[in-house]
Amino acid sequence: MSLFERPEYRWRETYFVVFPRANRPGRGQVEACLRGLDRRYDITTGRADEEGRFESITLVSPQDFSAMDITYLEGDDVAEQVAELHRELADSVLTDDEQTKWNRLVAVATLR
């Protein structure tokens, strides 16, 4: 069950992890990784595509009154997010390291 369906949780932040499509993990890999973090976390059975690749999962930490939805996006959805980040960063001065990371993000996001 997504957090969007639970009124006691409110969206606060959005974080992006961008990686090449070839590195997309299977649902079981993501679940195993999250279950290994802490036994206190409640993890919903994630969704996978027809090939068993990860699509989404919800991680809840009742003791911390926190949770997160983790969702896989690709294609135009990612390109739109990168374009939005680009607009937000347009007036920012990036360090060399940040610029390198930004260039890598753009390269990965534009691969189709």
C-alpha cells in the first residue's frame, strides 16, 4: 500500500537515484537489501514488471513515524525530472565534483 493511500503520512521530500537502465534491479534484490537494513522496518511486497524487475515498494518505520515510497521511473518521466532539476540549478554555482556528477546524471537520464 502506497503512502499516498495513508492519511497519517504526508509527503515531505523527494530524492532521486539515477542509474543506467541496464542496472535496474529485480524486485527480490531490492526487498532483500531493504530487509537487511533494520528489522524494525515494515516492507510491503513490492511490485515488479512481467520480467521480475523492480517497480515499487513501501518502507515503513512505525517507531520513527516515518516511511518512504520507492518507485522506479524511466524514459520521459526521468527526462522531465532532470529538466526540472536543471531549471532549479540554473543559477547555482557547482563545484567541479558537483558538475561531474551533474554531467553523469544528464548522460544517464538521456539514454533511451
